[in-house]
Amino acid sequence: MRYAQASPARAASAVYVTLTAQVLSLGALVIFEQTRGHRLAAELAAYGGRPQGAEAEAVVGAVTMFAVLMMLVAGTAIAAAAAYVTWLVRARQANEREAPTGPVAAAWLIPGVNLVAPAMLVDDVWRGAWRGVAPPPERRSRWRALLAAWWLSWLAMLALITIRLPLDASAGDLTGVGTLELLCSAAAALLCAATVRELTQLQQPAHESRRAAAPTSIGLSASGGGGA
């Protein structure tokens, strides 16, 4: 028996908004890096990181802008993470009212585990939304492809942040973030939003009604065939 539970549609909307804000803020940082960042890094290095007098006036505006952009990137990333976790908790509880929140936190926070477990957890919620009815094979295949594409893009972005960016930053840039990181982030955000949309739509009342009616229709068809 499935519990009556509000659809996590509102939480999904928050995910879309925060993911968009995250990509836009990162895009602004990339533009700053490419137009001013390298020169600013060189100026700060020449001034020993602490410009004074006229030197300070020349760079203080750029440093302030850089600081604001970094705070925006960090803030939107935190907001997107919080919105996504909230959505995932509600999506699990839409399948099972008493579903604990612990597995969601563990899947994302335990090192090593968080390289695989989040995608498996989302897939488990998707399969749970079909409880009582086997999903069509073609839809299952599309979902697996979408989920795999999202998770691989997320792992690629993680690799860029943890491996490539430190090397680029040490080469004279402020952060090392560039077009490649922006494209990878945008792809991961778009695919993440697509998985959220797919699962959220699956849990809408209209879909629930169709899945609930499916076994009945099969049963009626079988009964008619037996009578003939």
C-alpha cells in the first residue's frame, strides 16, 4: 500500500532555480577570470599580495569584484546542494512516508561512497515510484541512460575541480576556472535537472492514477479473454 504524500514538485522547482543560479554565477566568474583574472593575479604577486597607496587603488575594485563572485559561486553551490537534498528526501518520502533521511546524508557525505551511492539512491527512488507496476523496458532504458550521463558529468566536474584547477591556479591564474569547467558544470546541472524532472513527474497524481489503473486493465483484459 502506498502512502498519500504531497508531490515534491515545489522542492524540484527550488532545485531548478538554484542550479541555474549556480551556473550563472560560475559563468560570471569565468568571464572575470578571462578578462581580468590573470592580470590581477600578476599584480597581486608583484605587490606581494598587499598593495598599498596608489597600488591598492588600482586593484581594490578588481579584488572586491573577485571576492563577490567567489561568494556567489560558493553560496549558489551550497543552495543547490541544500535544495537537491531536500528534494531527494521528499521524493523518497513520496514513495514511503516514513523513509529516513539518514541514507541521503550518508550517500552524499561519506568519502568514497559518495562516488556511487547518490546515483544508486536516486535510481532506487525511481524504481520505488513504479511500485506495483513494472516500468516499460524502453522507459527504464532511457532513465538509466539519463542517470548515467548525469552522474558521469558530475564526476567529470569533480575531477576538474580537485585535479585540474589546483594546477591551473598554480600557473598564475586566480582560481584556474575556465570554459571547460563552465561547460562541464552546465552539462551536469542540465542533466541533474532532467533527472529531477523525470522523477518528479513520475510521482505526480496523474501518473499515480495511470499506474494504479494499469493492473486493473490487464486483469479485465485477461477476464474477457477467458470468457471468450
